[in-house]
Amino acid sequence: MTADTITAADIRINARWLIPIEPEAVVLEHQAVIIQGSRIAAVVSQDEADLRFRTRETVDLRHHVVMPGLINVHGHAAMSLFRGMADDLPLMTWLNEHIWPAEGAFISEQFIADGTQLAMAEMLRTGTTTFSDMYFFPEIAAQAAHDVGMRAQISFPLLDFPTPWGSGPEEYLSKGKALIETWKGDEYITPAIGPHAPYTVSDGPLQKAIKLSADTGAPIQIHLHETAFEVTEATEKQGKRPVARMAELGVLGPNTQCVHMTQINDADLKSVVESGAHVIHCPESNLKLASGLCPVQKLMDAGVNVAIGTDGAASNNDLDLFGELRTAAMIGKAVAGDAAALSAHQALTMATLNGARAIGRDHELGSLVAGKLADVIAVDLSDPFLQPVYDPASHLVYSNHGRAVSHSWINGVPQLQEGRLTRIDVADLMLRVDGWMERIRDQQAQ
């Protein structure tokens, strides 16, 4: 090996174990991830890295598993400020009597800015590098994510009625077009369209959302078949299940993300399969609100791409995607009646490459492959609760929690080093969060 065959690069990450996701269900040992600029230059053995690369920085992670950053494909980031405010209530009671009134009282640009930053701090600390958000003032959330350097799909809300962000569908669509125009093609922000649900958006606005998606390429994310009540009410009032209505309107398609999907019959499954739509599984929120259980293995067996989301912290009550994976894997087995259903490797793929597919970025995110963007995390397996290590993939899903994440990089930029956030001033953030807590608590006491 001569000097002219040695390649200079920025960062070398030496991993005790590495789970690249592609190829699937593989755990490698003593590997090195080489980062040049914003991309992965190579994934090779450490011995080969010694011969081929010289890097500006080397990070030795001798007790860690290195893998792609997690992708949280559904949430309402700023609702972190409502965490624990109204628990142990059915979905419609929770929404109508608590969440929507609180949103009317407190939602503002500053609320969104602070709540989104709180959510990003939690997600970065627990291994998420890309998140999807559907909430008010999406332009503020997009800017907040961009400023921190975190990837986000930002869906503007679309509903039939007024909210703090707009007077109705026409204003939402107008503002949404501006959001798409502002962020289209950005490296960090993917603008999207977020019709809230079939029961809050009528056919006319949905058809305009479909046209906007077709004209711009923006994905559509919609809450769909979240509860049995939603399906029963739609069938009684409209004579058809919501999935059937969405299919007839043309809402379902390869650019559509269907969130929750806990109530699925064979006709629903056929519609989803034929459309190429994605399903976003939110197990902990569905459990907490007693909404139902998504048949993940059945969907995957039928060829549906299933990704995972936490939902908002007001209905979860955390944004730890590793915790979500454990719950998803456990539920998946119980629902399928098969202990082999939704394996650890399948769960990890659901939180990485499947998430990237759902948001249309699997060509550059979701696996540790040369040429893809350098979104990488490391999980420390040295603690007693993760010992002994027979199978790192199993530990990540069944024994781990997000606080074991020690490092993360997005676009090759360090976001978490030895468990400390590098781009968010946590002390200042906590002061602002305390201020919101006092205001919300005082209002709730009245």
C-alpha cells in the first residue's frame, strides 16, 4: 500500500458491532464507518480501514453497536409541552375536552418553536435522526429543525374548521403551498401535506390535497382507521369504511402514509396493497388511548411497507423510538399469535430503512451503505442491563432504551457526543419549558 492509494476522510467510527440494515439481518464485528463530508465513504473492516484511509478524527466505540439513525415517521413535536397533561382518557374525550381546548388557548409561534426544540432534544438523545411532524405553524417547526440540523418531514395540517394556524381549508392549502415552495429540495426538510383524518376533512379539501401532492411531489400523511369508533361512525354516516373512501378519492398511493391502521379487514388490506401506500405503526399511543392493535405481520406478509412512529408526547408519553420498537415487537407477536413474528431485525428495519422508504428517501437514508448520507448512531452496550451480549440486535429491541445512545451524527455533523447534545442549549430550553408548564398548569386549574 503506497501513499497515493491512501484516501483522506473526515471521520472514522470504529465499532465493536455494526448493524448496517442493508444487507438485512446482519451483525458485523470490528467494522469502521468512514465519513467524508456529509456522506458515508465506506463501511469496511477496521484492518482494511487502517490500510485504505487516513482520517481527521477517529472515534473508538469499543462497547457499542453502530447503526443508521432512527426515523420516527409520525408525531406532533410541539405537543411535548402537553406531556402528561390529560392522561387515562379515551381518544375523543382526550381530543375534544382537553387537547383541542388547550391548543386553542396556547398554540402560537413561540409555543411551536419551544415545543419542537424540546421534542428534538429528546429524540436526538434517544437515537432519532429524522422525524415526521404534523402540527400547527409548520413553517416554525421546519425552521427549528433546520437550525438544529435535524432531518424532518414537516406536514402542514389540513382540516375543515378553524385553528390557531388558519381559518379553514383554503387558508391551510395556501399556506401549505408556500411551505412546499420554501423547503422543496432542502437537504434537511421534506415538506408534506397533512390532512388530519377522514372525520375532520371533507372530500373537497382532500381532492385539492391530492392535486397539490401530484403537482409538487409532496407526500401525504393522514390518520386513518385509528379507532373502531371512527370506522363504525363512517360506515353508518357514509355507507363505507374510511379506507374505501380514501381509495375512491385517490388519497391512497405510493406517496401516502397511513397512520395507525388498527382496524383492518381484508378489503382494507387489499386497498392498501394495491395502492402502494405505507402504514405508520404507533403502538404505544394506540395502547395508551385503547385505540386498537395494528396487524403489523399481516401487513408485512402482504408486502406493505410498515414504518414506525411515536405519535405525540401527549399520548405516548415519550419519544424514545427504541422503547417503541420493543412495544411493537411484543405486540406484533401477540397479534399474530406467533412468537417468531416481527423479529428484532425486522423491528430495526422498520425504524430505519422502512421509515426512509415511507418518506421517499430510502436512496439516501436508512442504512449504512457507501454513498448514503452520514446519519449514524451508536448505542453503548456496556451497562449491566445489557450484559451479557449474545446478540446485539436482540438487545437493541428487547433490552435497550434510548438513553443508552451515546453518539449521533447527521450529515456527518456530531449531534450527540458521550450522551451530550451539541446543538441544543438544554439549560436555556428547560427555563422556557418551565415557563410553559406554569402557564398551562394555571389554566388547567381554572
